[in-house]
Amino acid sequence: MDRRRHRPGGLQRSRPLVGHRLQVGCRHGCRCAVPGPVAAAHGGCRLPDPGRPVRDLAATVPARPRCGRHHDSSSLVVFAFLRRAGYSGRWSLPHPDASRTAGSHRTGAVCRKGRAMSAADPLLRLVEEGVVKPATARLARFAVRRFDGDADLLPVIARLLELGFEGQSLVRIEELAAELQIEQDVIAAAADWLDRAMVWAGPADEQRPAPARRRPNGLYLGGADELEQRIAAALLARAVEDPVEELERAKRLIGALDREPRAPNRLQRRAIALAARRRLVLLAGGPGTGKTFTVAHMLRLLWTCDPGRSRTMLLAPTGKAASRLGESIIGELQAFDDPELDRERLRLTAASASTIHRVLFGRGQAGEIQYLEDADLVIVDEMSMVSLGLFDALLAQIPSHARLILIGDPRQLASVEAGTVLADLVRAASRDGVPAWTTQMREALGISDDDPEAVPAAADTPLADTLVVLRESRRFRPDGDIGRLSLALERAGDGGTATDEAVARALSLCAERRTDEPLHPERAELAWLPAESDSAGVEPWLPTIEQLFTPLAHAERVEDALSHLGVSIVLSPVREGPWGTLTLAEWMAARIERQARWAPVIVTHNDYEYDVFNGDLGVRRCRNRDGLLYVRGGTSGKARSIPADEVRFDDAWALTIHKSQGSEFDHVWLFLPPLEGPGAVSERQRSLLTRELLYTGMTRAKKRLTIVGPAETIEHMIRTPIRRASGLVERLRELGS
């Protein structure tokens, strides 16, 4: 096994939270001055001098890493605890396992003097229930002992830290009190203790956010209230009318769109017209609704009618998404075959495609502009993956005159880090899920009073006249199985609790395609194989899955193997356990690799030198290894060979839904683990089985979807939305009123 291939960017979960003289590789390929505890908590950055203990670095470590990684607030909490304690990297934190014997190895909180938790410890109960991870429990106990905290606050402190690690920016005090079955005053006391205990990194005169700040709407974690305040102010300042220089010409061009061979539909034309009048545009829609096609029309119009503000930058949160955005938009623009389209402008725009991190904290691509300060038009794709911290940094660097177009699907998985930015912005620009428009803009765009996709804006609609939601999908037929199922999920509560009617509708669609045959007919879009709730694993379906990969595994040439990468994929919402991707991958490797020529791989880190990005798919040789990866992706989109020792990658016999985000496949096998029985998920995994995860997984399919799993799991996921409290909408309404 190639060691480089399986080397993670941060610490593996099985390793201690903090260890001796930490050396942690940054996910972003940098060498930031951020200590190991932060990296351990968040997969972050490497010590500048691995030979020095953390306490010697306390005075030199900045509050923000040089790579610009926006470590979430709880990562800074980890560092603050350890920095104040003078942590030297020689201790371990107490393990919350009371079953250790006296003769076994025991870890201590401070210089090995700590005690393990007792069986009656309420913190241990939270760990056993999966509400708090063991590492977080060890950190909380260490902090309380080190800083003379009240032991009664331990469960609350541990839960607050865990919520921060999970991406929560706002905690509703009444909900947390009900969850932990405690009084709200205890939560307030824990927040006050956190404020007293923390000493934030950075210069003494630097303004530092409080780790847990009480507000009327809840408890903000680690500066999230300041982030929301800045984001709301920046968006409201940009949500103004800003017509193009040649507005009358723009009107004529929009009116002529109906005569084009590939004419935009009604909502797409509305979005194009909006881009000619507003400085901020939100373009939302599901897979195949024509978001990229619409943005290409926007660019064509803006370049033509506002030539003095044409320097464009294309951004996305991941390298793969940025590469795909550039390829797709330029491909659409070239398909227009417009003689007035500036070909040099096309080339420069294609070269500008970059990740947000790279353009903020490094250098952009080799385009006309390399820095956001020089841009006239900024387009950001996959906004659902953008966190609060990253969006705040982005808005701070975009010049005030520049147009900003934000694109994404608010029903997909949110950012791994804090916030649900896109979903919040869509809510702030709509009423009851329908875009809100002022009377003035309705008249300007010719929107009728009875238009179902436009409602009158109310006084509490701060981002009115900015949102268009595309509904018509060209990928899924409206009467097709996948299209009907995705629509049912879209309507299932809109981020809230799904109604019984919505759940019944989605389950009935699955029941219509219930089958016991592993391979359903080519004409069928959807098949549901209802695994029993007590099924222990995926073994019964392995022979069928093996058939899916046979063309790739036994291809004669590398080009043939690469051509099969987008045909079939096996997805699971979990990584570990009998139904996890690790188990699936191990089984597939054991069954196929002995005779196979090729194995699928997925790149796990951006590498700009070799022009490959996180999420790019490729193949490697199973026998007679040549030390090479063969990948099709990057900015060129061409197949090429790369030294395997220089790129981080994993086998891709099976992927988690998170890793598949941004990719598409002809046929998706979606394995959903049971909730009960021998193969059941843990309590921790169960909390991650959400409607957004199901929606993201099933919409990776372009032609066929096979769901394997019990009905109970499907129903649970439909009824369980991602629960992340946010105050961004409230902040927008406050500032906009």
C-alpha cells in the first residue's frame, strides 16, 4: 500500500487530540503558524518549527493562520485553553472511559494527574449517546480542571465546544437547555465561564471576539455575531440598483433572446435582466436548472452593455468546482457563436477561475487580474459550501463598485464549517419560499401581479429584488422518477420539519419502484431495494456492484478506464461501519483488484503544480504499478499522468455523499444504513442522516438511481433537516429596516 496515498492532511480521528511535539500537515498545502491543537481539532496547519513546544510559540502565533484558513471558533477555543495553560505538548488529555483498569495506561489532564470519568458522570453519558465526541469531552474536562471551573458546567461546556466543531454559529439557549435537561441559567453560567477562561491568541491590542456571547436570540459561538454583522452590512450596501452603462441596449438584447436557437426560459430571462440592473444577484436552483447557462448570458450582456466594468473573476469554494465553473461558462459562451463576443475576454475569464481561498490568501490564476481588488464582476458558484468566515473575508476584499453574482442550490449540504449562508440569503430575499420584489422592480422587469414566482416585498424583506430561483430542470424530466423524488424532497418542509403528506409522497414514489432485482431495466430511472432493517451489511449486493465496475477495472487502455469514471458510483452517507464506504471499498478491492487492471481513485487535496483538485477522479494500475495516477480534470480537462507520490488520493470504489458533492454520474447506487439491528449506525452517525444529505446523494444521478436501504432510514432522513441556528436573516432585517 502506498503510504503517501493514505496520508491524511490533518490528524486521523483515532489519534489523540493533542500529542508530543505536534507535526500536522495543513489541508491547504501551507506552513502556517498555527499550533497543533488547532490542527487536531480542525484538520488545520503545521507548526513552523516542529521541534519547539507549543508554550514557546505562544507569543509568536497569530490569531489567524497565514494561509487564510478560517478555522472555526471552537478551533481557536482549543488553542486558547492550551495556550493559557502553557501546554507543552507532553501531556495527554483524560479519556472518558471508566472501564480502564488500574494497571492499564491512563491519561491525565495535567502532567498525568487526572482521573478517568466515573460511570455516573453526566459527561460520559453524553459521550455514550454520541452527543459529544470523546476528544471534546477530554478537552472540556481538562479546561475545567486547569482553570478552576465548576464541574457542574462540564456537560454544557463540552456540548458548546461540540456544537462549534459541528459548524453551529448560534445556539438557542432554550433548545440546548431542553436537550441537556438543565436550567437555562446553567448555560448562561457556562458562557460566562468561557469568557473568563479564554485568552485569545494575537497581539494584546487586537480586538478579539468573545468565545461565547449572549444575545437576545441566543448564544453566539466565537465571534459569529461579528461575522453576521459585517456580512449583513456588506450585503445591504451592495443590494442597490446599479444599471449597466447602456441600459436601453440591454433591454433590446434581452427582448431578442426569444429568437435564439437556445432561448432562455422565463425565469432565466428574469435573472439576466436583473443582472443588468442590480449590483447583487442571487441565482438559486437545483441540478440541471440551467444556472451556468443563465450566468453565461449574464456575462454576454454585461460585457456588451457595460464594457468599462468587464474584468471578471470566477470563484468557487473548491478547486474542482472552480475548474468546472470556468469550463462550463466558457463552453456556453462559445456555443452562442456571437461575432461580437470578445474572444480575448473569454480567454482571460477562463484563466481567472480559482478557489476562494487561493485568490484571497495567495494568488489567482494567470488571468487578466489576480486580485479581487481589481475585479469589476465577481461570480461565486457552489455558495452552499461557503462558510460564514470565508464569506466575510470574501466580501471584505471585493471592491464596492463590483457586481456580485452568487450561485448555488440552498437545499444541498451546507458548509462543513459554521453557517448556512446561501440558505439564509435565500430566506432573506423571499417570502414563504418565493422571491420577493418591490413594485418598482416588478414594473421595470414586467412581472405580472399574478406571477407565482414573485410576491410583493414586505418591509422585513431586506434582500428584495435580488433573488431568482430556477425551477425547470433539464436533467430530470418533470414526470421522471428522479425528478419527482427530488421535487418531493424540495417541498418537504423547506428546511423545517417535513409534513406527513410530504413524507408519504416521497415514500410512495420509492414504493412504486420497489424491486428485488439488483439490476433494474435500462428504462427505469429509480429502483428501491428495501434492505431489511436488521441487515448486517452490504454483502448481498457486492456481486452486482462488481458488475458496475467491470468495464473500468478490465479496460485495455487508460483512456477507456477514464471514460468509465462518470458512469457508475457507489455512495453512502457514512464512512465507518458495515454500511460505510470503508467497508464497501475493502470488499470491492478484495473482489476485484486481484484480476483488475485499474482501480478508481479520488484526489483529496488541491495541487496547483499538477493542476489537480480535491474531488477529481482518476485511475491507478492494480498490477505492475508504474507509480502514476491517471487523472482527467483540472483547468485543462485533459487526461494526463501524475506521479502518485506527489498527489494525495484515496481509492474510490465507494464515496461518501460529502465527497461526491459537485460530481455527477450516470448511475448512482445509494446505500442507506439501517437505524436498528446489527448493522445499525451509531447515535452520532444517525444525527448526520439528514434530508439535505439524501437530496445531495440522489441528485448526483443523471440517468438512474438505485437506493438500497430500509424504509425507516429514508423516512428518518426526510424528516430530519440540518439543524443549524443562524441569526443572519434577523441581522439583515434589523439593519435593513
